[in-house]
Amino acid sequence: MESAESKNLGNAEAIYLYLDARAKVSSVVRGLAHPDRLTTALAELNRAIQLAPHYAEAYALRADIQDQLGDLEGAIESAGKAQEAFQAQGDSVQAGVYERQKLYLGLQRQSLAEKNLQEQAPDEDEVAFEDMPEVQQILLRSAAFAQEKRYSEAIAEATRATDLYPDMADSWAIRGNIFRLMGDRQASCRDYEQAAELFEQQSDSVRVETLRLMIDAVNSQE
């Protein structure tokens, strides 16, 4: 019987679509192309998967794109498919990587759901931006710049926070997130490690575990 891997490699069109999608993602990460190209890359991967339903690498890349586009549900599903496909190929190392990725994305989804509930709840003590502590204003500006893909400005604001408040774990974690979006894996992991150390000092084991999963996810990327 033909293996799942040989079926994937035997479909030249699927491989071409995958490689073209990967090139598009790389150009966006390096700032050489508009983020809209991610949508085109996603469509190419969907076509590749239709042609080769057991194409593990295509599922893996699709999970990363969906995560960048904010589709956590889709990213979780694709990471799970990648895990299954790698397992079917006998690649337990990569299967483990995407099992951790799926878990990390699930934690991210849970955190986002909790944040949305907090935002929806009435808050009589809500503070206006100008009345917030300085570090909170800085991090909010950083998050706003990152949302607009203005990464250099987002990094500059996050760095102000880490310089002014080096013992604040969230500042390091937020800057790590921005570096991850920029594709700077080394800087991202460095900041995640610093944040994890600070959360560990605060006995916040949940945040430490989440950051460890994020580090594993970043290191697993090509």
C-alpha cells in the first residue's frame, strides 16, 4: 500500500501550491509583501489539501496562517490535522510538535474568551486612557500598532515598557508576541523566557506553562 507521505509527494500540483504559499508567507513575514497575501496563500493551501488530503506540511502551514489571520478555531483544527497526518507517516516528533501547537492555540482561545467576557461585563470602575498607569498606556499603544501591522512602532513602545518596568512580566510577553508576528524567532523566545522567569517568581504556573508552550511552538517553525 502506498504510504500517506508518498501520496503527498506524488502530487506535483499540491507540492507546487504548498511551496508557493510558503513563499508568500515568508515575504509577508519579512515585510516584503502586503499581509493580504496570506489570504491568497491560505486559498492555495486549501487547494493543495484537496488534492492531497494527507499532506501534513500543508496542514501545518495552514495552521500558522490561520493563527496570523486571527482564525483560532481554524488554526486549532489544522494543527490537529497536521498532528494526525505526521503520526500516520510515523513522524512522532512532528506529531508531538503539532499536538503542543494545538494545546497552545486552545489556551490562547480560552484566554481570548475570558477577555471578551470581561469586556462585555459592565464595569463601573472603568478607567479612561489618560487616567491609566503609564505602563498600561504604553502597552495599549504597542498593541494598537501591532494590530495595524506597524511592527517597528509596536516594538518601540513595548521596549519602552521593558526598559521602564523590567520586572513586569506582561511587558516581556507582549514584546515576545510582536517579535513572533515579525518572524524573529530568536528575539521572541528570548522575551518569552524572560516573561516566564518573572511569572515563575510570582508563582503563576498557568502563565509559565502557556509561555513554555509558545516557546515550543515558535521553535517548531521552519
